[in-house]
Amino acid sequence: IRSKTNVTANVLDASPELQAIGAFCIGTNQVDLAAAATLGIPVFNAPFSNTRSVVELVIAEIIALARHLTDKNAGMHAGAWDKSAKGAHEVRGRTLGIVGYGNIGSQLSVVAEALGMRVYFYDVADKLALGNARRCETLDELLEVAETVSLHVDGRPGNAGLFGAEQFAMMRHRSLFLNLCRGFVVDHEALREHLLSGHIAGAALDVFADEPKSAGDPFTTSLQGLPNVILTPHIGGSTEEAQTDIGRFVAGKLRDYADSGHTTMSVNLPQVQTESRAAGRSRLLHVHQNVPGVLATVNGLLANAHVNIEGQVLSTRGELGYVITDV
């Protein structure tokens, strides 16, 4: 599946032969992960494959906004020669605030530092700072120092409305704002007001709360027509390199599960990896409630049936356990 295909509990109940789900994207909020786990169905995604593509777009948009390239480009196409340095800035030496320090946020941190930017980040989880990046204890602390703010949080429901009028008001005067993570985390009306007032100097958005279902469908937002605002149609990870890597990565995970029962990097089941199944052996996969005595019971049943166990690997995750047994 891709990011707009919803696999609900009803879909899972209607698919008794379903063995695994591959999400050829980063997010998995379109899948009922708990329901899939209860049915013993692992879900795999591609958490790293398009990271670099998103980071490069963020860097490109920061530079474009800082240099007013959108205005200059429009002027040139209209026949206006505006050769002026007014309002144009280098990104070197400026402060970038990253909200969400996961795979994308942390790599953005490294690339931004390579350009000479000072990096601050905020994340609800305790993350290791890379390079010279500095961790902020609160979002408010980050907004006080950042001249450019870039959002890279995940799609959990708790992030809805994360950035609104209060947060925009706390940002530094004439700062830049970017959102390339989830559309529902930002109040676009509040952003529009701060852009029109001049408090926010420029913005770039790649994601929106209501996006067209397919190419060619009409799209509207209150941010259309505003100067120094870059709008892109959810293409942060849409490069040929990223799509190729996503295809190979997720397909590989589905192959490994089908061939060997491996659940490494599954987002909803315990992660188990062992040696490939040897000739002459059978492999049993068992997902169960994580309570004491299950493994002993399973092995007792095998012993009573005179089945010899050649190898066994167990892992647990929350309320679930998963064991691979070679017999």
C-alpha cells in the first residue's frame, strides 16, 4: 500500500488470508496496527528510504525563501529586472530550529550544519544530538532562538494542531517556517495571518490536511497567492532514487517474512531474526499473548508429539510474543 490506502480493522477482518502488509512509505497511521498485530500480521514500512530526498527539499526551500527566489523568478517572467540585495540573506550563520528529531530531522541537522547553520532541536523523546546541534527542553525554548523553524513530527493523533496562532506569535520577527511532515499539525489560517502581518517572512509547505486523492484534482488553500510562500504537492520524498529504494526495501522485508518469518523492523510485532531455515527442517511461527508459560506449553506439546526442536528464538513487544521454532 501507499500513504492514502487505509487498512482498517474491517479490511483486516475481510482478509483472512492476509499474511503481511508492506507500507511503501514512511508513515503507517493509515493502518490499524493494533488490529493487525492481534491477528499476527506484521506491518513493514520504509523509515529511511526517502529521508535524504525530504532533507534536500527542505534545504532548497530554506535557501529559496532566504533569497526571495520565488519573487525574483515571478518578476523576471513578468519582465521586471529587480537586481537588489534588500531582504536577501545567506543561510550560513543563521539558526535553524528542528521540531522532531527522528530520521529526517536528525539528517537535516547534519546537512544544515554543513552549510554553516546553527541547529537547535526539540523532540518529546530523548534523542542524541548530532554534531553541534543543541537540544531544547521545550518547544517554546526553540521558538525563542530559531530564525527558521522546520517541522518533522510523526502522524500520531496527539500532534494534531501542534502549531497554531500561539506558536507563530512566539517565533522571532521575520523568521521562516516550513512544514514537510503532516498537514494537520499546522493551523494554516493562523499562518496566513502572520504572513500577511509580516511577522513571518516566508513559508514552505508540502503537506496539507485535505489533499486531493489523485493527480489533476482541484486543490485550494488559504495560502495560495501569498508572496514568498512555496507550495508543493506532497513531493518531499518523491524522487526516483527514493522510490526505487522504497520499493527494494519494503519488498525485501516482505520476502524475508515470507521465506523465513523474520520481522526485523516490523512496526507492530516483536522483532525476530534468525538463521535461514535449513534443509530438512520445518519452521513454525507462533504469535501469542505475552503471559508466563506460553513457551513452555508450546514446547510441551511438541515434545508430546515426539517433535525435536532444532532451534528457537523468542521476542516480546508489549502484550505480544513471537517465537520462531525450527523442528
